[in-house]
Amino acid sequence: MDSTARRLGSLLGSLLALAIAALAFPAQATTNPPAEGAVATSPAPAEGAVLRFDPPTLDLGEMLAGQRKTAVLTVTNVGNTPVTIASMKGGCGCTTLGAYPEDVLAAGASFRVDVTVDPGMRTGISLRKPVHVVLADGRVETMYFVGTVKTVIAVTPDQIEAVGSVAGTRASVALVSMDGAAFRVTGSAPSGVVSITTAEAASSRFELEIDLEAWESAGRPATIGIFTDRPDARELAIPVKFADAVAMFRLPPAELGRKGRESLQDSLLHEIDVRIAEATRSSQFRMRLHRESGMLFVHGTAGDLDVVRAAVKGLPPSSGVRESVPPPKG
């Protein structure tokens, strides 16, 4: 009995030591990768979210300017209760979505939706845009797609500046094939802005002249398009940066009272409108009156401003309208 008791006591002591060791040194999480062939799971959704996006970020990879690209997104309800999808929408006009269920999505259920992106005409840029899922209870959950727009033909400079009067002004633009392949320039938009000889031999480099006066006559479009015969660079977009000329005119002061002041201001604006009605104005021309201060802001070309100045000079001196010229800098 004594021997048996000693063996039992020793066994109990060993078990107690093992229990204490387990409490003192808890098991550590393994950092080993999953075994080959194991199925990888998507990352958990953000805290509080009920939807999981797979992939979490939709990578469209390399894209070509002007050519849409579509990828598939899977959306899963990882919550414990059903949710209702009210709508899905892209964060910009460049994104369109395929059919999706505007209905109840049961817990654990999924759906797939096509995400189509138009990268636009600018090359050498990176895209990161959102797609929002709006739930019926007002919550919005968001994922992002990313991509890069490949530069096939480099445009230098990548932007044209048109400041002040552009009469008789030209800008030079170089087009260079990044892979050295020859191409032809086949047209431009607006037409007539770029001098192009379609019979010119194909080349890996072109020097083009942009007629800014013709660009202004075409309504000052925000970009000039250059067309080529390369399938992967059918159109190049060259942004045009320009600053409107601005003039300020002070209308009668505020001492007249609000109703009297506004009535007189309206009468003077009508007189100015009548006097400039027959004049040619650019598409950028606009006038904006700040009622409280009596300041009339005129935006447009230098010619637009001269037309308004002539109209103001034709008003009776008693009108009290005068141009407000800021003091010179320095």
C-alpha cells in the first residue's frame, strides 16, 4: 500500500506540474503559412461592417486610355441577419455597375456584380476610386478599385497653358512612341486646331503646332484630342489650362435701402445687357452680381471685358457705375 500510495502521489504531482506549466505558458499562434492546396479566406470586413468584398480591393491592373475594362466583384453578407441592398453606385462617372440584387440578402448569401471602368484619355496616371453599397437602413459600405493607365505615346508638355490674349499664338507639342513603334497622326478635335498632313510618313515622333487662336474660336474646350492609327492609342487628350480675365464694376451703394438698391441694380443690369446684346461674346462670358456689396464680377476673354467696359461707359454719369481697379502689387 505504501508503494502504491507513493506512485499515485508521484503521478498526481506530475499532472499538477503540467497544469501549472500550461497556465504559465499559453499556446502561441502559429505564423506558418497554410499547407499547400489549402483554401485562402478573404480578410474579415471592417469592424461593424456586415458586407465582405472579394477581392477587398479590385485591382484592374494596367489599362489603356479610352478603353473600358471590366472585373467581377463578389459581395457577401457576413452578418447574422438579412440586409437589404438599396443601391450600388460608383464614386465617379467613370464607373458603371452591372445588375445587382436590389433586394434582401440573407445572412451568409453572396452576389456577383460587374464593375466596368472607363479610364478616360489621360495616360500615365493611377486610379483609385470607390464603389458604394447603400443599405436600406442608411448604412453605406465602400470598397475601392485601383489601376494604372498605360502611356503608349508620351505627350510633352502634358498640358498647354493659354493665358491672356491668344491671338496669333501657337503652342508646340511633341508625341513620342514609348516602344519606338511608328504611328501616324490622323486627326484632331476640334478640327483645324492642329495642322496635320495625313500623307506624312509614319514616325515614332511628331512635333505638332497647336493654333490657340483657332482653339479659342472653337469655344475653348478643356482638352484637345489628337487621333492616331495605333490600336492601343487611338486618341490622346491634351488638357488646356487657361485663366479667365476678370473685371469688377461697382454699382450704386447700399444707402438706398435693400428694395431700392436691388431695383436700381436690376435696371442697370438690364441697360448693360441691352448694350452688349449685339456684341460677340465667348462661351466663357458670365456676369455675377453680389447684391450686398454692389460688385458686378465679369468673367471671360479680354474682348468680353472690353465689350462690358464700353457698355458701362455708355451709361449716364448719374448711374454711379464705375470699374473697380485693384491697386498695383508691391
